[in-house]
Amino acid sequence: PVLRVEKRDAVATVTLNRPEAMNALSAQLRLALGQAFRELQADPEVRVAIVTGAGRAFCAGMDLKELGGGEEGATGFDTSAVGQDMSEAIAAFEGPTIAAVNGHAVTAGFELALACDFIIASTQARFADTHARVGILPGWGLSQRLPRLIGIARAKEISFTGNTVLAAQACEWGLVNRVVEPEALLPTCQALAAQMATCVPQVLKALLDGGYLHGD
């Protein structure tokens, strides 16, 4: 399967499972993500979701080859409608979401990480917004969420250059909450998720609805 969903108590771990393609967002994977989050939202037992990637990458972005042999890379192409179902399903999930970024989180993969309430990164994490380099406009909220996290000037530096931000710098800039060794990444996220799951559900939902955790 291109996506694995594992539930333990009140926590669901959603793993992008295309390691051979660095977890690039193919149509099948986007549909699977949307369906998975709709099912998690409908499951009263699930309170918190963790999103991560299999292998050495979190997510390398959109599967541009599948989108049309590179034609969608033409300047000005807007992918916002391409993954809208997935994006809306993640946003509709009423519990906290944690991005466990184990490796590269690039362009749409960066957007996916930012769509979560906060990010925990391994020392191997790498972040890059290459929309301007490949001629694609960000369509899932990166242009609003990134400057809210790290400030407008630093967000411009990332988006206008397409340069890679390493884990330590991402933490220094406030992009990620903390950086841990690779083997500690999922245990750290699972411990945080378990702590959140012990909180009063109505209060967490109210915080999310008020935009506190989403930064909206």
C-alpha cells in the first residue's frame, strides 16, 4: 500500500509509503491520504494523528512525472486543485496533528508538514520550498503558514531561493519544535501525542477551531 495507518490507543500514525520515490505525492497517495483522514475524523477513538514518511524522505513533493511528463512544471502552474481533497481532509481532522519529519520535506512535502499543527524533526530532516524553481505556485497554505512561523523575511529567503534548510537551522528559526536523533523521532512524537490524548477533547477542539494550534 502507498499509505500505512497504524492506530495505538488514541493515536494514529499515518506513514507515506513510497520510499522508492521518496514518498512523492502521486494521485494514488493523495487520494489515500484524503480517505485516511476522513476515516480518522469519523473514528471516535482517534484523538491525535502523526504524519511521517517511510525510508529516507518525509515527502519529496508532487509526483511531477505522473502529473504530465513535466508539462505542469511550466511557469505559473497552480497545484492547489490537484490535492484539494487531501488538503481539505487533513484540515477537517479535529484533533492535533504532528509532522514527524524524518528526511527531505520538499515543496508539496514541505506544505504537507506545515499543514500539521507542529513539526518534530530528526537530525536528517531537510526542508526546501522549490516552487519558484519548478514553476509551480504553492496552493496548500505554505505562503501563509511559513511566514507566521518564522517571519516574513526568513520565509522570503526560503521561497525566493529554493535553498535547503537543515534541521538545526529550522529549529533555530522556529520552523520545528525540536530536533531529535532519527531513532528517537517516532517515540518522541508518540509520547507527545499520548500526552495530548489525555487532555480534555472539547478544549483541544476549541483551541483548534479558534486557530490557536493551526496558526490561522
